[in-house]
Amino acid sequence: MGVNPAGMVNASKQFISGYSSHFQNAFMTGIAGTTVPLSKTITVGLIGAIRRVDDIPESIGVGLSGTQVGSFSDTEVTGKLGIAVQLTSDWAMGAAVGGYNHSVYSHSGSQWSVDFGTQYDFKFVKLGMSLQNIGKRPVEWTTGKKDQRPMEINVGLSKKIGPVVGMVSATQVDAETACNIGVVLEIWDHLVITGGVQNVFDDWSGAVGVDLKLESFSLIYSYGQSTELGETHKLGLEVGI
């Protein structure tokens, strides 16, 4: 839902959450969401996320000596409400309205945005496309300043061959394009192995994961390597309602 709201047509009624932290819990992210089918062809969803940087020391000094003069805190909160409609057996469309708030020190900025997405199953391959932040709405700060947030364009293809699903996608922000690849392997009904590489050609990061699907909930674990964060471990929980 966060990238292409049309994908919600494939979701059942469920609750999803995830959490990760880095740098001794100074940098944390959390996410929670839910999807609710209203009928066989209409699904609505709500998702929220928070990114928090807390109490990073700031120092001044000359050479190797310095004096701590304070700490840096930064919080970003986002939320999206979306709807997806299955128009035909092969074609789905979706839209979402999002809110964004960014707080740094005593200042804050906010923005609302609109996303649109579609996906079509050509039988031999599934195509997905979406636009995020249509109209390039800016972030308006309490100081009166405005930051222009770019529109994102996403295109993705997926192909299922037996128990394996392969995926490739591209994301364009301003003039920069990032390419990503992924694979999902269903070992059996209750065990799925995943893997992927993000931004393949520039400052790439990769991860592998395991999804253990039990009767009423799923446990998700992934291990990743990032040029910025190094080794990362993530845990997730998906609960069916």
C-alpha cells in the first residue's frame, strides 16, 4: 500500500506491524497497518509509520578534542488511507491520501499528498505502476519556509514460475532512477524464503528473509547488508483477524 495502493486488492483482513532500530536504539523505525475488504472487489487500508532519531550528541571543538553542546532529535511521522478496486479479473486500480509531519528541534513541517496506482495481469507477467505525491506538494514549515518534495514514479514487473516469484522494479525521483530486484520462494504452505537487492547500481543494499506462516499469524525475520547501516536484523508480526 505504501508504494502502489492497487496492490491492496490481493490483501485479506489483517493487521501488520514491524519495528527496527540501529545505533544502540538512537535511530528507530516502526510501522503498523491494516486492510479490510469491503466486498469482493473493494478493499480499504490504513498504514502509519514513524522514524525517530533521538539524542545524537552534538559537539564543538578543535582537532580531536571537543565539548558536547547538546543533542540532536528528529522525528518523521507518516500515514496513508487508501482504497483499491478490482475492475476486472486482470485489472485493479487504487488511490491513497497521505499525511506527513517532520519535527526537528522546535520546528515542524507538514504536508498532505495523493498517490495513484494500477496493476494489470497479462498472464505471462504482472505489471504495476504508481505515482506518489502527485502535484509535488511542498512541506510547509512553522518558520514559513517550504521544501519541495518530488513526485515518485514506480514501475514493477513480477513473474511466477512454479513456487518462485521473480520481481524487478524501478523508482524515479527527480532525475535519479533506482533499480531493484527480488525473489520469493514458497518452500511449503507455511514457509516462504525471500531475497532482494535495492538500488542495484548505486550504494546497493540487500536482504534475505524468512516468513513463517502459522494458522492465525505470521512471524517474519530478515537479515540485510547496507552501505550506510552495515548489518541489519528486522522482525515483523502479521496477525489475521
